[in-house]
Amino acid sequence: MNPELKLVAARQGGVFSRAQAMAVGYTPEQIRERLTGGRWERIRHGQYAERADLSALDAWEQHIVRHRRAVHAAMNSMRPGSAVVSHHSALVLQGIPVWQVDLAEVQLTRTSGRGEVKAGVRHHQGRLSPADTTRVDGLTTTTIARAVVESAARTSFEAAVVSADAALRRPEVSAEDFRRLLAVTECWPGSPAIRSVLAFAVPLAESAGESRLRVLMRNEGLPPPVLQAAFNDAAGFVGRVDFYFPDHNTVVEFDGLKKYADGSREALIREKLREDRLRALGLEVVRVTWADLLQPARTATHIRQAFDRARRTRLAG
């Protein structure tokens, strides 16, 4: 790529417009040749990028990369200052996990004009104060806290909790940010959903899987667990566990399996020894995987069965 165009694209998330390419010397024929030859790809009408090899990424990460490019392409098509990246698109740009959202649709909030869905972009209408916006990758976006409440008003409770839990783990997000936004959004159509999500969100859920498991437990009527409880035995520190039910002597661990992805025998042995030490403390240990989240009633039954085993062990002792 022309070095001048490469610099332009680098400032815009890898995206550049047809007009920008022509401004640095490309002819319409050269642009067409690069598109048909596969060296460039069309992100949206009049917006392009160098073709990227995403084969090393898993499917979800590929969707995230494509969504980032689509956001930059949409904003590069807008009149400067007329729109702000918002909702789940703002969360993606700022590295906050999202789940069960339509990444094929870019979310913008218009500072002028009207709300509509057009060419893969959903344009919202809304008033934004200076406290509600920030700059990310050269774009103006709503802040993490604002994007969380925007999304909570439109997505499922579970999807919103995934992002809200992650947001609270970020040092730039405070409980005061959410308290202010509760007042701002009091009259929004989705305000009851926002209040429920923010009341439930915690910073101690350390992954999207743990957040979804928290929601599963709530929906299935399990008692609230203690998160990230630490355990010690005579040999010292055993470890922190994802969920602990102190009244039932039961530990629940969300097993995303990534820590075993390298097939390391040492990692498997360490985890087995850790679990043995927890059981030696009189604890029942339940492991939950991504697949288990798709069967909430069965997963809740497994946890309750662990409660029963712990109770019988306690009575027998």
C-alpha cells in the first residue's frame, strides 16, 4: 500500500475511503484492481481496508475484528462531529466483553438528524454530556459506563451483566459513574432493566463465563454465592475459587478450558492437586463448562446434588 495511505488507514483502524485513496494518487482502475484481486476488501460502500488474514483467530475474535473495522468505516462515512460510537460498538472498541449482540450492526448515536437503521448501521438519537463521551482509536465514543447502560436498555439481562461485570473491573469505571447514569436514564424505556443489571453487577466475576454462571444461579433460585473466596490448609494457600456456598460447603468453578489449551500435563496435575486439597477441607467441588451454561436446569441440579452430598457428609461426621 502507498505509504501515505497506510498512515491514513493506521489512524482509522485500518480503514480508508475511496476519496482518501484517490487523494494520495490511486486511480479508480487501481482501486478496482486491488479489490477484485483480493489485496483490498470493501468494508462498506466507499470504505476499504487491506485484506487481513484472520485464520489464526477463533470465530468470535474474527467477528470482533470485523466489527471494529465496520465501526471505523461507518464513522469515516459520517460528517465529522455528527455521530458518536455507542452501545455495544463502544464496548467493543474499549475492550469490554460483549455477548449475544448483533456484531453485524454498528451502533452510533446521532448528535443531529433522526434515528434509523441504514446500511448496517443503527442510528440512535440521544443527548450526550461531556461526561458521557471519550476518545478511543481516534473516534469519539460513549464512555464504558454509558455504553453499558445503553446496551442494558436493549439487550437481555444476561448479556448486559456480562458487560457490566467486566466494566466494573476496569479502573476508569466507578460506582459513582453508574449512580449518575441511573439518574440520567430514569425516564428511558429500558430504565427498569438498567436498574436490575447495575444492582446485580459486581467486579469479582472474572470472565464472561463466570458472569453468565452467576445469572444462571440467580435464575434457577440458588442462594447467592461468595465470589473469589480464598482457602488455606495446613500446607498453606490452596487458592481462590470462583463461587463458594458457605452454608452448603460447596465450591463451584467455571472451567473455560483455555488454561489447558496447550495440553500441559503440569497444568492438569496442578489443578487436580488443588481440587484434592479443597475436597480434603470437606468441600464439594462442582465444575461448570460453557456447554453446561446451555442447560441451566441440569446444571443447577448438579449444584444442588453437591449441596446434598455435603449435608450428608456433615451429618455423618
